Amino acid sequence: MEKVRRRCGFENGFEVAAEGSRGGLCMAWKKDITVRLRSFSKWHIDVLVKEENVNEEWRYTGFYGSPYVKDKIFVWNLLRRLAQEIDFPWLVIGDFNDILYSFEKSGGILGDDRRMEAFRETLVDCQLFDIGFSGVCFTWERGNLLETNIRERLYRGLRMRSGLSFSHHCPLILNTNKSLHFIGSRKFHFEAWWTLEDSFEKVIREAWEVIGGSLLEKLRKLQICLEDWSRKNRQHREGLKKRLLQELEDLVGRERNDETLAKIIDTKIHLNLEIDKDEMYWEQRARQNWLKFGDKNTAFYHRCALSRRQINTISKLVTEGVTQEDNEFLLAPYRADEIQVALEGMGPTKAPGADGFPALFFQRYWHVVGQDVIDFCLGILNKNKEFGDFNNTDIVLIPKVPKPTHLVNFRPISLCSVIYKVVAKTIANRLQKIIDKCIDKVQSAFVPGRLITDNVLLAYEIFHTLKQKRSGKKGIMAVKLDMSKAYDRVEWGFLEVVMTKKGFANEWTELLLRCITSVRYSVNINGRRGNLFQPSRGLRQGDPLSPFLFLMCSEGLSSLMRTSMKQGSIKGVKLVGRDQQFHICFLLMIVFFSGRLLRKDIVQDYEKCSGQCVNFSKSTVFFSPNTIEEDKATVSRLLGVRIASNREKYLGLPNMIGRRKKESFQNLLDRISMHIHGWSNKMLSQGGKEVFIKSVLQAIPIFAMSCFLLPKSLCKKMEKGEGQAGHSSVPMESFM
């Protein structure tokens, strides 16, 4: 080990000798680090670490969990004993030879529930929390064939990990240097707590009456006034809360009389107002509703907030669509009350657009700015007025995975201005009332009177039919297609053609297209906005119109499928008591059911017309058991998709369940366990824990339970977890 240590550049080290060909531990460090040994065994090395640039010592334990079941109890008790000696900040890193949740293992048999629960209970007893990782999830791998390959996450407690591999294991790297954050220019952002200042409404009213020009010019000049007011107010508030706390402490220590009691009440009122401002500040950043239910200005709440961006003509469409009466309803002049209804339906502190004003500003001061907003919005809706800069949109990138580095691992979300969203939501409110007339029944999302679970149940029923078909010469297949960046690829021209074919009036179609084609984007990275650019296609995630417009886009594929079915090119699956079913849709995911080979040219025609692109790497094909292997391989090769396993999911729920029902829904228990054993739950007050159980834990299985009857044993385990979450100890800092 000394040779390996020196080759890696570590001058100092400590070793625990191996027992024959097994065991042995080594800890190594560089010369600029001082290490003091506390204790060691064949399972651990416990030291104190002192770095040159860090004033305080911290405790580090390298830990090795036994791979043998007979040693597990001893090893976990050893970790518990080490946890009793907490006198320094403590970090434990090592190979624990166990997993916490079933998703931390890929391949082989499912992880043992009792072993996972014992590991989780040990971490709870020791108050140790997984601090995440960067890089690949699995640290141990064995088997070079797909059938024999097994991967597990056995190492944990790390901040960073290298991609090197020795034997079956991946090494861990902990980086104790602080991250360097990119600091960009700060844009204007309306703060919700400003509304609690007595002088704030007066500032807005006086500025709004003096400022002239258009609505956009007024808002821009108001930004300058509010930024100036905020700077002056911030200087006043910085010491106010501390001063009030000191005054209250002094008053509480005095003898009681009428004057003292009056001062105590007055000081508490002013102090509570300052606390309310702090809570509103964090609420705006947390994007959660914790403040509504009781876990107010706590350490957990702060951490939660901080932890927290070619047109081809369709040959045929169904004749059902928008009627003349519908068009008259859609084209009727818009009214002021519709504008107000749209605004009231928005989240007050949702992330604002480029102008920095959230819906809260307009809702709270509607009596001041309302008439200008109504005039501007009705000018767009009734008089073809242009949006101008109100349709400038910031794009923020929200990570799909931990520590993303590639663009494909981000989800682009559009931050539209409130003025644009008021206009778009007003239009969407009308469109929603007639959308069911022009959207095929196979699409169940965002259509009034339809549920997402309708398609889940239908898919499960059909997959069950496929699984039961074990005889006959002809097999049946189901193809699940995943659409890549579906919103971003929608061709505007294709959308116009579809809406025209559906019977929408030209004036209505032009209004919708004006909303989506007049946009200009600016990418916002770490608070810094780039240059504006004009797109040529795509819908915005964050635009109230986008879900309905994408339903229109998907109608093109439904039309092609219906035409091919009538021509006999494909054949659907017949269920008892139902019509032939050939496909079901949910936004980015489409499932086809066919008794014959699915023609790939249908999908290619749809891609060419709409701009959509199938992600074949995430698409799968499922066959009935009577399909011969040669046909399976041929279909898979022609379609370019892999053959599905029994563990595939549709809309997050299993396609097939079978006898091992508990295994199919193990992910629900894993998700609940992750929330319970996460660091955030430890910072909750008792009131916050009640909200955490009711609003988070009990909400996790609701979607699955709306479709399937879960096993009693699984439900009991979930109830047990909720009980643990409600009765775990609460650290004092959660009340601070």
C-alpha cells in the first residue's frame, strides 16, 4: 500500500494490516494536512484533521462495512459507538457494503428489505446523512454480460468522485475547498416583503401618478424608483431587528408596570412585523408553501430556500372540430373582468419574467396599476396591439440530475412576464372550454373531464391482454415512443395548419400565433442574462398556452394513425367492451398497440411535418409471449428500439405487475424513506413535521393508489415510516 500511496502523491499515511489475503485499510494525506489518530480497527480509521487554511479541526472516519451478514450487527453497533464521541464536525466516508434504497442497485435480485432498513436505522441513530455525489451513481460493478451485470452504490458520504476504477470499486474524493460561484450582474427583482412596509404603497402611488408614457415605460421607471427606495430602506432595516430584540430583552427583565407592559406589547408588534418580512423573503425563494402551515422562519426553512432554473400538409384530419358557435365564442370581445380573473389565478410569488415584477405586485396594487394593465391587455386582445418587450422571456436551466454538466441534463423553463401571462391565460381560459371537441379521446392531459389515470389504467389493461396471449400464430406488440425536447421542436407552421384543419377561425389562429411567434429569448445563467435572440419554432414551458397548443400538435399523429388503421396498414388491439385501441398519448410519451408491424414511415412523416423527434434510445417495444424470437429481433431492428423488460413504466407506474406486486411498487417506499432520512426533515419543528407528513409523505403514493390496490405490507411500512418522521427528535436550532 505504501507504493500505491506514494505513486498517488500522498506523503503521509496510516495502515491497518490485512488478515491474510483479506481486509486491510489505508488512509493517506498530503504534507499540508495535519492528522491526529483517535482510534482504529479492521473496520475503521478515526482521525482529527487540521488544514492549513481552516482554523478549526474536524473529524474524519474512514469506514468499511463487512460484506458478511454475520458481522453486520457488530459493524453497525461500532458506528453507533463512534457516533457517541461527537465533539468535532464529523465526516464518515467509506465502503459500507450495503445499499440504502432499492434503486441503488441495478441487476440481480432485489435488495434485502431488512438489510436496507437496518442500514437506514443505523444512520438515523448516528444522525448521519448522505451528502450526495458527483459522477456515476454506482461504485461497484460485476458481470460483463447484460444478463449477469450487477451494479451497486456501496460507497457513500462523498462530495466528489473520480472516474478511475480499481478492481470492482470506484475511489472516492472529498474536496474541502469552497466552490467558486459565478457572480453575474443582478437584475431587478420585486421583493414580496416590500408590501409590508407602511410607506411602500405611497411610493408606488406617487411614482405611478408622476411617471408618464406606456405601461412598459412606467414599469421600467418604477424599477428605478423602487431600487432607490430599497437601498435606503435596507440601511434602516439592517440594525432594526437586532435593536428590537435587545429592547425586548431589556424590557422583559424589568419590573412590571403599565408603562413597561405597554412597551413590551409595542416592541413585540414591531418585532413580529420584521419577522414577517423575513419569512416573506424566504417564502419567495423557497417556492414552497411551508409558511402557510407553520414551519416558519427556521433553520430548515432557510436551508430549503437556499438549496434551492417544414410544413407538410396533413392529408386528412377527423371532421369533428370547432363549430361556428365555438368560433363566435372565442372571437367575442374580451372584457376587463376576464383580465382580472386570469391575474387572480396566478401564483403571487412565482418566478417573475425579465421585468422583475411578480404577480403579487399587480394583485396587491391593482387599484393603482390595474387600469393601465387592463387597457394594455385589451389592446392586444381586441385591437391587435403588439406585445413589445413584454414578450421578452428569460430561459433558466433546471437540472434533471445531480451535478449536471451537459445541456441534455437540463430542463429549460421560460420565465414569461406577468403581462404576457395575463394575456395568454385569458386566451387559454376560453380555449379550455371547447378544447375537448377537437382533441382525440386518446389524449387525456389538460382536457377538462379527462384524467391522466385514464390512460394509465388503459395501458395496464392492454399490457395485461398482451401478456395473456400465449397461443396463436400472430403476436401482438406495444411500442412506447419517447419524444425528445417535444415543446422545443414544435413547428409553428404545422401548428397553424392543424388549427385551420380543426376549424378555428383565422382571426383566432393569428392571435395564438402572435403570442408564440413574437417571443424573444435571453438565457439566464447564474443570474446573468445573455443577448436577446428570435426563435423560429418551439413552445415555452411556462407559457399558459403551451399545454393546449401541444395537444393540437399531437393531433397530427393521431390523424395519421387513424388513417393507417382505416387503410388496414396497422391493426389495433381489441379489448372486451371497447373499440379497437391503437394508441394512447400523454404529452411526451406515446404508446402504440398493434397486431401487425408498426409502420415506421408513419412516425417519420409526423416528425417531418411537426418538427418532433423520437428519442429511440428511450423508446421500447413489448411483445406478447407467443411472438417468436426471430420476429422480435426483426421488429426491434427495423424500429430502432430495444425490447422492453417486465419492469418498464408508463407515466411513472409499472406496465406489468404480476405476482410480485410489492417489488413493482418498491420505489414508493424508497421515496418515502429518502424524505424521512434526509437532512431537511431533521430541521423541522413539530408543526412542520405534521405538514411534512400530510403534504409530502402521504402525497407520494396517491397517484399509484388512484390506479392500483397496493399490498397491505407495503402500506404498513409506509405508515411506520410516517410514524418515525413524526416522533423523531427535533434539534433546537429548528426553533431559532
